[in-house]
Amino acid sequence: MRVAALAAGLAAASPGRLIAAQSPVQAQVTGQAVIALTHAEPVPGGDGLSELRVVQPVVMLRADGPRRIGFLATLNLEGATIAEGELSPGAWGEGLVDRRHPHTYAHELMLTADDLLGAADGITRLSLAAGKGFAPFGTDDPMTRPSLRYPVNHHLAQILERAVAIAAVAHGPLTGEIGLFNGDEPERPGQWPRVGGRFGDSWALRVTAVPVTGVELQGSHAEVRSPEHRQGAGTDQSKWSLSARWEGPLGGRLSYGLVEWARTSEADGFFVFSSLLAEGAWEAGRHRLHYRFERTSRPEEQRISRFRTLRPHLENSIFGTTRWTIHTIGYSAPALERGPIGLRPLLEISYGRIGKVGGGFFDVEQVYGGNDFWSGTVGLRLALGGGAHRMGRYGAAMSDDAAHHHREN
């Protein structure tokens, strides 16, 4: 497996740190990949389907240089391993439906100048970040959360793989971020953001509060110009996100919880899609259980095949709206931990129901043969250096734990 070979090679070259601690530059490599056998029933057409794929193959480089300059790069190889998407009922976006689309090879390439004023502003941290990455909107990349399955709300709750410029300021428990970016989404894994004529046509604002240790509250808003049409002739989106995240001990066991609400309106509110999601994880020794509940509405767009939608998307491509209510439960435990390399088998099962919202031409039973569906995955997760870290926050917006981990490694 190419990802495993690359991870093993990096680990062999240096177990975690690429450059000696005596150097003015310190760097760390982490990564992950999952071999996953998934069965879903029904899929469009009314039958069942099983697939074996390598999903979420990423390698991450974090580097700290002199004068508080940092660099973050995330290589995502899904364009090679799931070129036609990952089987996942309810997933949508970037021309795929009921399959999660592959992300671009350059998932993140961000340069950050942190704590620009040093001691002059006391405990306040001011930072600037620029490159290709996440806009300051919404919650963490689902890849770094407990469930293997991506939520249906991925395109409602995150804005990623854009050319971004972000200013962030942190003071005590509060952090504010504002960012400019290009509105257009990628159309294929090797595509770069359209900077000429599009950069700065969209913006996002996020405020985060940490009132007590382990608790993180987030609220954000974004105005996105023509995300589904690269040339800018599509409809605009107005997006909102609220979330509460908690991580800490519960009954002496490491636990995690997230509740989020997201809303996207398109074409001046003619189309509205919303999501409510709650998820959690609980560890008992070597065993970890996780659960997610999600209730998300998504657009039903004109299809050119059972897993492909018309691209580029325009407002008259939307034939209706469906609501996906999904319960996902999973279990995992480490099988091998040797130096920076870890192997973790996992099992995950989802059950859900598809409902039609409002009018439109879309017929759920005609497409799927019914309203209920289920999917199951048996997998093996390979982790390098602890696996992928939280994505989408840069400089002063990086959590204290992540920033400390970044500086110490």
C-alpha cells in the first residue's frame, strides 16, 4: 500500500522529528490511512453494494521556524485511492452523490506568522496565515474525529481547500478569526483554487470561547460566492455554524463530545439546508466506543448516473430536498503500537431514514426503493506519529493543547 510504505519510510528516517532539536527549525510528521470494507444497502437503484478501499490516506508535516514562523502541509492521496468516491449513503458534493468525494492532493499548505507583537501586547496573540486550507468557519475536519464515516453535513459545516488569508487574535478565553478566500470548490483532486478573479470574493468570521478547561464554544458565519460554479455564474451561499465541544475525563475515562448546528441558504434563501449533529466517544482502557446522531437536509440535484450529479451545479439543477436521519455506532481497539506506528481495527454500523422535504420532483422510493438504509464497515487504521491532528485552525486560533504539542514536537 503506497500510503503505508510512505509512512513507514518517513518513520524510519526519523521517529517523529525530521530535524534535530538543536536546529532553529523543528518539524514533525504524522499521518494515517484506513483499509475499509464497506457494505451499504440500498444504494441508488435499490440494490446493495460492497467495496474495499483505502480511505483517508494523509501525511501531515508541521514545522516551526525562527521568529514564530510556522508551516503546515497535509498531503491527501484520496485522488489515487478513491478516485470515484467512497461509498457512503447520504454523502454529496463536488459532483458525487451517496459517495464521499476525494479531497485534493494538497489538502493544506499554510504559512503562519504567530504572536506578531511578542511581549508588546501581553497575553494577546495576533497571527496572520495564508496559503491553501480551511476558511475560519465551522467545526473540525471529520477526518480527525472518532467516526470513520463522514457526516452528511460536511459541505454545510466546513469550508475547506480554498486559497485563504486569515487574521486571528486570541486573548484569554476568546479567539476571533476573519478570513478572505475564493468561493469556488475543487472539481477534481488535482485542481488548484481559482485565485485570479475569485480570491477575496468570499469571507468568513469565527469566534471561539474556552470558558473552562476542555470546553470549546464556536460560532461562525460565511458568505460564499458561487461555490458550485468555478467561473462565478452560480448561486451564492450564506452559512451559519454553532457548536459546543468537550474533551476530558468522565468516570476516569477519556471522553469527547460535540454538538453542532449548521445552516446554509442558497439563492437568497430560496433553498435552505440545515443540520443538527451530536457525537461522542468514550475510552475504557484499550477499548473505544463512539456514537453519532445526525439529522441533515441536502439538495437533490440532477443526476447523470446513479452516483454522479450534473456539474457545474446551477439553481435549476436542484430537483428537491431530502432529510437524512442517521445513527452511527462504532468500536475500535489498538492491535499494535510500535514506536510511531499504530494499527487499530475498527467496526462501524449506521442505520438511517431518508425523508422528502417540501416539494420538488425527487422521489425517494423511486431512486432508493425505500426510505430506510444501513451501512457497515470493517476496517484497519494505520497511524503514524499519533495520526492526524485537528485541522482548520492556524496561528493564534490553534487550541492551547495543539499549539503546545506543535511547539514541543
